[in-house]
Amino acid sequence: TQYSFKEVFGTLVVQKELFDVVAKPLVEDLIRGKNGLLFTYGVTGSGKTHTMTGSPGDGGLLPRCLDMIFNSIGPFQAKRFVFKLDDKNGVDVQCEVDALLERQKRDAMPVPKTPSGKRQIDPEFADMINVQDHCKVEEVDEDNVYSVFVSYIEIYNNYIYDLLEEAPFEPIKPKWNNCNTPVRNGDFIPPQSKILREDQNHNMYVTGCTEVEVKSTEEAFEVFWRGQKKRRIANTQLNRESSRSHSVFIIKLAQAPLDADGDNVLQEKEQITLSQLSLVDLAGSERTNRTKAEGNRLREAGNINQSLMTLRTCIEVLRENQMYGTNKMVPYRDSKLTHLFKNYFDGEGKVRMIVCVNPKAEDYEESLQVMRFAEMTQEVEVARPVDRPLCGLTPGRRFRNQAFREELSRKLEMRGGPINGETEEQSVSEMFLQNFPPLPSCELLDVNDDQTLPKLIEVLEKRHKLRQMLSEEFAKNVLAFKTMLQDFDSSIVSKENYIQGKLSEKEKTIAGQKMELEHLEKKIKTLEYKIEILEKTATIYEEDKRNLQQELESKSQKLQRQASDKRRLEARLQGMVAETTMKWEKECERRVAAKQLEMQNKLWVKDEKLKQLKAIVTEPKNEKPERPSRERDREKPVQRSVSPSPAPNAPPVRLRHRRSRSAGERWVDHKPPSNLPTETVMQPHVPHAITVAAASEKALAKCDKYMLTHQELASDGEIETKLIKGDVFKTRGGGQAVQFTEIETLKQESPTGRKRRSSPSNPDPPEDAADSEWTDVETRCSVAVEMRAGSALGPGYQHHAQPK
């Protein structure tokens, strides 16, 4: 059996190569705002969990995905609580002040554990996340801020549980009683299952699921490891640490653009993009008779196989709808696994599946089923483009703003002035006042001092003149600025009018294009409906064509069989014709020989008669010849094959039918088609009989007597007729049986050629009475005599003869 896949990895492939081919494109799509889904699927013990999490020293797909995400968005991450997830699968954005207040509020809450940032990495998984590749996405939007949220759920027995939910007692190791149910006491609260809901964008999400904001690979993998310890793992015959549930690790990436200054996040919810990457480690598919599961393990295996079967059914229906243009409903709701990810199958994200195959001989049949299903999933194409909201702000504003700040601070430091804006204004006014002439000393020490005041007056007048000049210049500048403002306002008004005119024209054009688009959409719908009808008609025609081809093939096969039967029948008929021809040739030869013998006998009889007649003629008339005795005739019998035919002038003898002695009963008269009428006077006749050429069950059922007419050639060449009679009985099985009781024989014989006198007296008969004096049995008894049963002469006396 051969299966083809997009990529096949050997047993010695490293985790990095697998990640580069399968998971790296999904992480790149996540950064660009698109959703992704990654499955690991296979039989128990085939390496699904190892592929997803990896081993110490060689991390799997999950830690590598986290490392690539944080390497790409590291310098562009937002502070904690700037993005805030709501309970309806949405995200809100807060300003820096609200985020700071919430951070302070969270820090003030009593937390039993120390914060993850101040704690060292757990050595249990430290080697798994120590990825040295530093893989990152090349084209990251630098004008956005990013934040990562992770959640971890499991689907167990078709129920959804939150693995990150804090419980008062360890929920995975409860106290179990003899009935395999947890003890209901105050120390243990069983985990509550979550329900699925649909948000306003028709995406499915788990309500009340714990979503943790993480800022590094270590922190994210620590959250994953904490939930991994709560997964339901049980011993089965196939794997000691077999996972009995489907685990789903969801990575959500929220991103929003910066404002026009490039400092803070743009406070518009419509500009937030929330993308999601789901990493699914499916439970192992295996047959329960191989796991030796009982009780709870058996019920778990049944639910696992049921959810995987629903996944297969959904893929098959999607493939059928895509290939044949049908619109069958996909049964997403039959399983929580398919219901959670139905948006991906409808085209809201890219789906990748890793098929893990174990080369064990015991897993042969399950591996075939897994590969057959995985090969079929490649034929389903549900890709759909995702439109990102347009920001409309200048790209590259983050780094330009940072460069502007750095350059401003550098220049101010070079001038020695303060950094803030208010002191800058004060330094400019001080520089302006320093340009005035300095005031002389105003102290009057002498009464007769007449120089200090005139100097002061002169300086003040100069200052006043400068002030007037500055005020005039300022007024001129104000007027010039006013005119410039008026010109600018007028130009703005004219531009606004021009823009309004252009906008009205564009709106008209847009309205016309909208009408044209509506017309084209209607036309597209009509054409799609026509295409659908044509596809259905083509499907019907193809079906009719297939049926007609099958009918044509069956007819041609039937004709071939009939031709072969005809050839066989022709060969059989030719053989029968040849056999019949040979048979009739032999029969003709036999009959010719019999006829020759008969003619020889007739010639001999005539010769004898002529001799007798010559003896009578030549014998003297006065002597009456003594008639030979019967004993002498008996001593010398003359053999005759066939009696001579009657003389032509003899009157025709009316044939008498010999009736059966049981004429009152119903008979079946079985006469073969080759039956020949004999020349005897008596003929067999049964009145009211059913005459048949071949004995049938229908004829036998109506009668109680049976008679078969059988003819054969005797030793002397004459035809001998035998009447074989019998009684008809009904058998136990509902049929008829014939018991033969008697045989009657009808045969034509020729008497001997002796003669005797009719009367011994009258020794001298006349010459014309010569023939009347000598006679034989034929002359004495020219007709047949039949004596009935019970007469005085005895039963069944028959005599056959013909006139001489």
C-alpha cells in the first residue's frame, strides 16, 4: 500500500528541521494576524507528545514556536495589562495610566507563590526551552505593540477542562473509593467542565477559560508545564504514560498600532488584531482489545475513538462537498474537538497535521487507517484571505519619534540650556532683554548731581524707542501673519470646496460602482445558480452515461454469450445431423435389405404357387388328389416373411379396432412420433384417452392407466408392435409412478404354403373349379376373428390373416 504526503520525515530527523517545515509558516502567519492550527495525530506510542514538547536538550514544536514569537516581538511588546481580554473572546486596549493602576492592584493582591519573573527556571524543563537557534520573523510591523496570552485546556470524555484553573485541592489526584468515583468531602472539589460559545464574529471559544499574559518564553513554557502536570495520564497495555485526553495549547497574539506621535497605543478597539495559534496533541487512537482497557479506561478509549471518528467524518464531508459541489451539513457538533475548531475547517485559518507512525507490526492496521485518513485530508482546501484593518497612519513613526527626541536632547545639551520647554521660553526672553542698553547706576549720593538722572532718562528713552520699534514691528508681523492666516484660510476653504466637489464626484462614482457591483453580484449569483444546475445536470448525465455504458457492456457480454451459445448449438446440430444422417443411412440399408428379402420371399411363394398350379393342371382329372394331411404340412413348414398383398380386384377390408379390456378407465396413450401403422386388420384403440408423444407429469396426474406403444423389427423382418400397460400411482412426494402389469403383442405373420381340400368327395371336379377344390387357411378365413374375453372359446383368442 502506498500513500503520498507533502513531506515525509525519517526516524532520525531533528526537531529543528521539522519545525522549519511545519510550524514556522504558522508562526509567521500568527505575527501577520492570521490564525493557525497544528495537530499531532497517530497511534498510541507513535511519538505525538514527543513531537509537540520535545525532550531535554532538544525542544519540540511548542517551545520553538514560543521562542520564535518572543524573538520577533521582543522589543515591541506592550506593558502588562495594556491589552485586556474580555469574557467574549475579544480584547480591549487601555491607556498607560489604567494599565499602571491595574498592575499595582495585582501586585498588592496576596499571591501564595512568588512572581515568575523573580523565580529561577524550573530545572525540569530548563533544557527544553534553551533553544540556541534564535529564529525570528523577518518582517515585523515596527509601528505596532504586541502582547501574548496563553491558555491550556483538555478535552476528556467529551468534556472541556481548564488545566490552568486554580483549585483548592489537587484535582488530578483525588481520593478514590471502591466504585472508581471521587470521595465527596470538603477537601476535594472536582474540576468543572467548560462550555463552548460563539462570539460576534462566529468564532468558537471556551467560556471562563484562564488566559495568562506572558512576556517571555520561560514564563509561557512554565504555564504550559504547570498545566501539563494536570493532564489525565493513565497506564494502558500499549503505553505506560498514555495521554487519555486531547490537549489544546492556545497562543493568542494581540497587536494594535501606535498613535501618530509613535508614543502610546492607539485607543481604538477596531484597530486591534487578535490572532490565534492552537497546538493540539491528540489522544492516541487504538483498539480497546489491544489496550486491555476495563472500566474507566474502556470508557475513555471509546470517547477518544468517537471524537477521532467525528474528526474523520467532518473531513470526509468537507472533501465530498468540495469535490462534488454538494452542500451537506458538516457534523461539527458531534464532538467538542471538532466543534471548537470548526472555524478553521470553514477557512478562518491554516491547518497543518503531523502524522506520527510507529513501525511496530502490532500497529499495522491502525497505522494504515491513520495514513489513509491523513492522505485524504490533503485534498481539502479551505484557505480564505484575512483582511486586516487599515490604520492610515505614517509607517515608521516609532523610530522617527525616538530619533527626534534623541536629536532634541542632544542639541539642548550642546547649548547648555535646560531640557524642558518652559525653561527654554524663559531663556529666549532673557536673551531678548539682554539686547536692551544697560541701565546706569540709579543711586544719588550728591544733591548737586545732575548727570545720573539725565543718563537714566536717556537710557529709558532709548529703551522706550526700542520698545516702540519692537511693538510696531510686532504689529506689522501680526498684520502680516493675519493676512497670511486669511490667505491660508481662503486657500483652505477653496481647497475644501475643491475637495468637496471631488468627493461628491467620487461619491457619485462610488455609488455607480456600487450599483454596478450589485448588478454584477446578482449576475454572479445567477451564473452560480446556473453553474450549479449545469453541474447537477452534468452529474446526472454522467450517471446516465455510466449506467448506459454498464448496460452496453452487459448487452455486449450477453450478445457474446449468445453468439458462443449459437456456435455451440450449430456445432451440436451439425453433429446431430451427421449422426442422424448416418443412422438413417444404416436404416435405409437395413430396410432395402429387408425389402429385397421380402421380394425374394414373394417370388419364391409365386414360384411355389405356379408349381402347384402346374401340378394341378397336369394331373389327370379322373383322380381326385388327396389333400395332404396337416401333419405333413407341419413337418414341412414353408417360411414366409410377409404375407402377399391382396389381389387388386379383391374388395377392401374394413379395419377393426381392437378395444382395450379396460375401456371404462382413463388412459394415457403414449405413442412415440416414430410409430408406423401396420397392415393388420386389428388396430389398438382406447377411447377417451390422452394421446401424448412423450410422457408428462400433467397427463399422468389426470389418468390412472398408462399404455406405451413400442415397435421393433422381428427376426423375420416384420414390424412387431407391443402394447405395454401399467397402473398410475401417486407418490408421497406429490409425483406419479407407473407400475407395469402386462404386455400385449401385435404381429403380422405369413402362413405356410400348404393346401387342403375343402371336401374329400366329388373326385372329378370340373376344370374351372380347380381352384375351389384346393384351398388353404387364407381362403377359408379371409377376415380376422376376435373372440372377446369370457366367451366359450376361451380368453384372448386372436387370429390374423389376409385374403389370398
